[in-house]
Amino acid sequence: MEDMDTHERLMGVSIKVDGTSFATLTDSTGTFMLNLPVGVYSINASSMGYQKFTQYNIEVSSGNDRIMHFELQPETAQLEGVTITVNRSASASGTDMITPISVQKLTSQEIKSNPGGNFDVSKVVQTLPGVGLSNGVGERNDIIIRGGAPNENVYYLDGIEIPVLNHFQTQGSSGGAQGILNVHLSKVLN
């Protein structure tokens, strides 16, 4: 459990499971533990000063620990007024060119439950708004997002960049015929 902006671990966040009496609080390291029966649940996280966050369709299976990652967004406050002063001797800094324009996070449950996705991350991404196919047919996993090029996309698994997401890539492209990620073992894909 962490702050979405600062990535600071959050203590004392209330965790509740919809439709049940299961609830707990995060400890000083921002972690929590719940023992739930096998099933699919919606889990709420709330804390003072943060917007309530719900993760839906969390699948709990027998014999496996389910690791979840929550990022809470701070609530905005209405200010009475703001005073802006300018220091002309300070230099301006440009934005980091690595900063992504947009990020879409998908849980393994969303990937598994997507109709027609066939447990393939790229096939699921192709159904998102603003995403097009490079060849227009869908037989390959090359995707174009908002008019960009297929090699301008990046995938992360648990915060680690995945440079090659597909089997059978062709030179100069980013997609192949089939994805290589096992969504049954992955947690969150950005």
C-alpha cells in the first residue's frame, strides 16, 4: 500500500472485502494480510486524506498467496488563494523524456476474463480505446497507440520493463504471433 504520487508506504489504511466481514489495517510497512476462502472478491482500501480505491474481481485460489499492490491517490483540497512569486535567477528544467504520456494497468484477472483475449496481453491491449492494429487484420501483436509506431510501446511486469513480449517477432517490429507471458503467474502489467 503506497501513495500514488510519492510511493511512500502507507500505515493504517483500512482494507475491507465487499459483501463479507473480512477487514484489516495496513502495518507500518504498508502491508496487510487477509485469510479468505476460495472465490472472487472486490477489495476496498481507504484512508483519511486519500480517495477510496477498489480492486474488482480479485481471484483467491487454494494453496497460493495472492499478492496485491494498491496505490492510493491523495484527495485534492480546495485552497482559499495562491500566491506565485518568480525567482528570475533560477533556471528552468525540462521534462523527463522518459516519462510516459499514458499508462494502462491490467491485472491478471482482467487479462484472463477478457473475451477473445485468449490470455494474451497484446490481444487484450488491442481492445482498449485508442489502440489500433498495425496490419489491420489482428494476426500479429503489433499495436499502434494513438497514431504512434509499434516500437514506441513499452510493457512492464511488476515494475520491470519487458523488452520482448511476443514469440516469433520479425525484424523492425514489436509484435509476434503469440505473447510469451503466463498471466496465471503475473500480478499487474502496465
